[in-house]
Amino acid sequence: MTAPLQISLAVNGERIDAYVLPRLNLADFLREHLQLTGTHVGCEHGVCGACTVRVNGDIVRSCLMLAVQTDNATVETIEGLSDSGEIADLQAAFRNRNALQCGFCTPGMLMAAQDLLRQRTAPDREQIREHLSGNYCRCTGYQAIIDAVETTARGRLERRP
Amino acid sequence: MKAAAFSYARATSVVNALELLAARGDDAKVLSGGQSLMPAMNLRLISPELIVDIGGIAELKGIAVRGDVLAIGALTRHVDLQRSPEIAAHAPLLTEAIAHVAHPAIRNKGTIGGSLAHADPASELPACMVALDATIVIGGQTGERRVAARDFFTGIYETALSADELLTAVELPVARKNSAHFFCEFARRHGDYAIVGVAAQAILEGDMFADLRLVFFAVGDRPALCSGVSKLINVAITPEILLNASTTLEAELDPPEDQQATASMRRHLARVLLTRCVSALLGRPVLAAGACA
């Protein structure tokens, strides 16, 4: 049973059929098998948040999930959110406020921030901090990231019909 | 690091999972949400030969109220507990505690059964189960058995579960009239494992406790049900009585020392939590101001 197993899933809207070893985690499957290298691998034990992706609509740590567990699942990565334009305003706010420097944490940070913005239209700074508390950034000191998420929330509220 | 190679079996039912565990239990690990198991495997702290994935077993999911019992399936995720109106109504201690369990992306995968079976002494849910006087439901080849939460946790990462058994559900008594709860923990970062924490469930009668179950975590090898609080039951609590109880608590606990805190710091923090807990439950902030120097 250590032999490869067949999985079938949707990644960023595309149907994927693959054979994977049981030990392969979702982050490595996305990066090595599908060349979706926007999902970053940092600590590999669920602490840093750099590998955050969406599975069936919920954000998860892709280093703490096996690829075989995503059989029949819908997976969305930073490439999917970026290409569809879903987070174009959030990305612009990060850029404008210098909310990234080296960029390693940014894909995971954007995934977690967008998850919050889908749940709350007007989060306060404490709620933003709490939702991003599982994502490490070693460059920015976080203040600019909180600012960018707050600005994005405000912008979306203003644009609502 | 990456997990070592292993075989993988997707259980289709509880019966099927138990068959797999009966055949291979000693070499197998049960995969539920994986939020404790996967880090341990990635760090090569454990390298099981077989993973039995129970994630797709529908009969293990869900929250139900049956009479005065609140039943929670083992695969119920932390985020499901957090959002459940049944939990908020009948076990509000859990609703409050769950916000301290890790971070949103972890709570979307982690399950109550996984957390309890893992039995990390610094984690929140085992302590809540003891405070709420929960019953752990365990499936095995010969049928079901029930173990009181206070007897379920037997050591660091150790429980009453044997290798061929599966934790299938927990049962909680629904909160009685005049119930009150308190939860607080000290951690380096919100969502990290606690340095010291407390979960408490009380029944108030006027301005006194008719019952008080106070459970500390991260102070020993398992959740510590504090026996010294018997001094606080059915008495009008004064700062002296509270001080006396917290001195007893200090003697009762034998906390570990690690890179986060010394044993004496943990004792001190436990006293602070006891005082805060009692004053919050009684709605008397002045107790906390005087009793713990």
C-alpha cells in the first residue's frame, strides 16, 4: 500500500488526475507536481502559515494535509485567487502600503486575509490581528499588513452597491 | 522535514476502521484532522507504518442534543464547535475555549476527537472535557465503552484508548440552571500552546458556589482537576478564604519546567488564574485585587 494512489481533484478550476505516494503532502504536490510554486513551504509543521491554501472553501495548512486527502476536493491556491482577480484590490493595498518585503509569507498572508474579508465586511484591527495570528512575517513588523487589510475592507465596503 | 513513507488506508465506516486497527493497530495511527499527527510525522517524532484515514466517515460527524446530553461526533472540527448554536447554548465553555485553539487554518481541519486522542497536556480541549465532566465514547471490536474524561487522560500523549480502539464521540451534560464558566490561558502568542491555562465550570447559588470544577492545563502530564477548591463550595468567599485556596493549589500542583517557564512561574500563574477565575465567576473584581500578591 506504499504504492502510489490515484486522486482526482480540481485545482484552481482545472480537473487534475494524478498518482501520488501517501507520504506526499499537499504543498509539495502543488509545488513539485503541478509547478504551482506560489504556495510556499516554510516550517513544515503548521506554525508559519506560508503554505496556506483553500480546500473546499476553507483555508488550511497544505503542509499538514496529505495529497491523498484531497481526492474529490476543490483546491484553490494563490495563483487561482490572483489570476481570477478575486484579490486584486488586496494585492494592490499590500503593494501600496509596503506590506511585503521579501515576499515569502505574502501568498499565505493574502490567503488568510482574504478568508477574513469573506467572513467579515468590516473587521477591526484586533480581529485582523487574530485572523492573521497564524501567519509569520519576519520583515514588516505586521503593522503595514494590518493597514493593508483594513484599507481593503474599507474599499470593498465603499464599492458595495 | 517530510514524513517517512507509510501505507495508507481510507476507512469507509467505523466498523471498517476498527477492522483495520485490529489487524494493524500497533503499527498504525488514526488520521482525523491531522493537525497534531502530521506535524509529529513531518518532524519524524513518529513514523507509523500505516495511516488509517477516518476523515470520510460521515457517522462520526455532527453535534446533537438528546435529552440532557450533548453528543459531539469525533470528527467535528474546531470551527464547527466554534460556530455551533447548540454548543453556545449548552456548553458555552467550549465556545470560549475553542478560540484559543491554534489559528483559523488549523481550526478548519483539527477535530475534537483528534485533539482528545492526542492528549497534549498543554492543549485546551482535554481540560474542558474534565471541567464539563464529559464522557468519552470509545468503539472497539467487542462494542462500545464509556470512560469519564477525568479517567481518560493518563499521561503525556497517553489515554485510556488501546491500539485497536477508536474514539467515536464525547457526551456532555447540558449546562444546568445557574451554570457559569470561565476560561483563560497565558500563551506567548494568541493561539500557541498555553504556558498555564484554566477551564472552569460552576453552579452558582446566590453569591456562593454550589459546585465548582476547576481544571488547570500545561501544569502536569494531564489535565489537573483542582481538589483544593472544595474549600470554596457553599461558603461566602472572603479574600482570606481565596488566599488560603490558592496556597493549597500551589502545594497541589507539580508543574514542569521548560523553555517557556520555570515551575515556580507556572505555580504563580496558576494562582493568578485561580483568583481571576473565582472573582470573575462571582462578579467580584475586588477579590482579584487583594488576594494574590
